[in-house]
Amino acid sequence: MGRGTAFPYIAAVLMAALCLPAESRAGFDLDNVARIAKKLSETPFRETKEEVPEALRKMSYDQWRDIRFRTGRSLWRKRGPMFEAQFFHTGFYYNKVVKMNTIDADGIHPVAFSPESFDYGKTLFAAKVPGNPGYAGFRLHYPINKPEYKDEVIVFLGASYFRAVGRNQVFGLSARGLAVNVGLSSGEEFPYFREFWLVRPAREARDIQILALLDSRSATGAYRFVVKPGDRTAVDVEARIYPRAKIEKLGIAPLTSMFFFGENTMNRPVDYRPEVHDSDGLLLASRTGEWIFRPLDNPQRLNFSDFRMTDPAGFGLVQRDRVFDHYQDIETRPELRPGVWIAPGGNWGEGTVELVEIPSPEDIHDNIVAFWIPARPVQPGDALSFSYTMSWFADDPGLPPGGRASSTRQDRGTIKGARRMIVDFTGKRLAELPADAPVRAAVTVGSGTGKEGELLEQQIVKNPVTGGWRLVFQVRPKSDKPVELRAYLAKDNEALTETWSYAVQP
């Protein structure tokens, strides 16, 4: 893997950056990181997990979790800005050393590792920790709920994973810097952030800038994150990608979540909880004005769903169900977990939003992945640039602006070999319509040719409980493959709702 050639070159590049005059170092920005990433892409990838001591790599999750950062050692804690940073110890799965730096008016300052910054709890590793096992990642704290307390608002830990929360939310789904070859037989690749630069914010600043260097066998990258905590925490992302090799499937703005079972699950496990998921749907918006909602599922076999678009207006994984009684989980509080909306910056051109649903026997696995795949093949020597804003939010009635599919249920129906779908649509305009309004449902089975399945019956009625409308229809698949369904409500040839999309499993 060319381990012997890359490191000296990287070190030389980084040393050159650190030796710049103070004025230049204070202006260290995304362009500087991009130059490092591009040079790095011209050298073979070097695996770095051996930099973490074996004793730490072999520790259990509980042992690693028992190692806690001492709050009093937080970066910028004394007379500093409203933001504070804390760091994670290497160990367990987190077996890559992540270099940490800060940037202020005086230049770049490496954040040195110190075992005194950690409480090792009941573990016996404190005595075994070498001089510098390094950090695995970091988290930022900011007072989003109470002025006197700095909450954990965003975490960067493991590969290129990160996750954030807004006000009164709890951590749930994750984002990634980049996804490479998800679901391919060749195996997925996990790029990782190997170095960060935290730009010290002003004392009363309401946002913070983070620069990051990404590395993997197939690509390198330079990233800038601008984090803005609040009711809905926004993260502005600017990325520049430099492929080392041809990449069959490049995933931009990837999101990862968990769906174990929900109201739409046919074969439910024995569990006291009515539903178990961090997200319950994929939401998409096209430039044509169409909105599509795809309820998530835990399939019996690996399932890929592709949504082709030109310059998408946005997409994201959401948690629409916000009723505690639907989960009954007082420990993890799924109803408080955020959704994430990706709003592209600039024109992303032609491509596909892909949803990957992976069979999972437990709720400990992140089995849902969604990302954007550019239509243009990615070749070594290319330089790709993307920007987007991520919103970590509880709910937004403007997503979509019209009616939405609020619940999806199914059973075996009343006709042999059929599947009955029950979809509730809600929204302000739907609630205003009387029960005798001429609302109709447009339902499509497969490509609409009748080859994949047949629509047997359908009805649309006013739901007196929700104020919305309920669509009920039965469909009979004609093969052992998943059948794509689509439906929306309309009145006088005007769409009243988003398009509900679902794949009926055989």
C-alpha cells in the first residue's frame, strides 16, 4: 500500500505550513488544506492504525467508554469563547490517531496529548498509556438549551463520521464526510479525517469554523465546516475531493441511520417498544417542485433505491413520528432525535440520490445509508468541489410545503396474494377540505405497465381523527422482486401532497 513513501512527504508539506510567517499562518484556510490534500493524493495511501498501542486497540467498548475527558481541561474553557472543545481517547474501534490543531491570530498550534486530561475510571490502562497515544476525535460544546450550561452540539469520531443536535434534541443519525463504494461486492471503503484545525472563535461568536483533511485508499479531501448551533443546528460544508483511483460509486453528503422496525413492518420482533428507529423516512425535493417521501424499512435482503435528479433542491433522512407513546423508550427517546436536511450549494448537475437499506437483526446497527452519486464517473486526477448546508432539526412544516405522508401501514389484505397499504396524509390544506371534497388518489404500481404488479382496488376517505385523508389500496406483485409504488393526493388536477414512494417486499 506504499506505506514507506507517503509519510515523509506529508510531514514535509505539513512542516512547510507550520513554518510560514505568523501572518500567513493566521490566514490558514481551506485553500491551504486543499493544497495538502492534493499533494497527498499524489502519494500512495498509508494505513495508520498501527500508531495506536495494541493494548488500546484490544480494549472493550465498556473499557474505552470508561475513559472520560476531564471537563476542566476543555479547550478555551478559561476566559474563552462560548464554544469549548473536548477530545476522545484512542482505543477500541477508534484505532487511528487524529491530529488536532487550533488556529488563532498568532498562527497554528498543535493540541498536544496529555493523559492528565483524562479520567481513566476503573480501567487499568492509565499506567500502560505511552507518552502520546493521540486523540481519536473531538466534540464541541455550546449553550443551546440553557445559558449557564454548555451542551454537546457536534461530535467528530470514527472514520469521517460526525453528528450534531439542535435545541432539545438527542443524538441520533450520523453524517459522513464521504462514502466510497457502499454496497458493492468489492467492499466499502471508509475514508477518515486524519487532521483537524479548530479556528478559535471570538468570545461572543455564534458559529465556529473547522478545517479537516480526509484520507483514504481511493481519495483525499479538504473540508471546511461552519457550525451554527440553535433550534436547528446548521452546518455549512465545503468539500474538495481528489481521487487517487477510479471510484465506482462516490457518495456525496452521506447520511447514516438506524431503522429496526416501525408501523410499516410486517414481521415485527417481540419487543415492548411499538417502534424502534432513529429515522423513519427519506425526503427528497427536485427543482421541478416535486417532493418525494420514502418510508424506511428493515428488509429481508439488501435493498437499493435510486432517485435520479438533475441538480437536486435537497434531500435528507427525517424522523417524522414525534409521539413518545409510539416508542415508549424513556432511555433513548427516539422522538427527540433529529432529522438532517441537505441543501446543495451551487449546481450539482445530474446524478442520483441512493437509499441503501441493509437487513439488521438488532437495533445496534446503522443499517440505513443515503447519499448523492454524481452521474459523471470519478477518475484519478480529477478535482471535485461540493458545498451544502446541513440542518439538524426536529421537524419543519415547510418540508414539504404541502401535505405529507404521516404514517404507512400494511397487511395481507382481503385478496389472495395481495398486499394492502394504508397511508395517512396530513397537512393544513387537507384539514380544511370537507369530507365530500373531490379528493382523488393517483397510485402507480411499478412502471405503470402492469408487468410488475396490479392495482386491485383503492379508496380515499377523510380521517376524522387527524383531519387529513387516508388512502387504502391493495396491490398484487407479479414476481419475487420488490415492487415500487407511488401515490399522491390531488384535487382539480392540482397535487395536494408530496409523492409517497414505497417498495413492497415479496
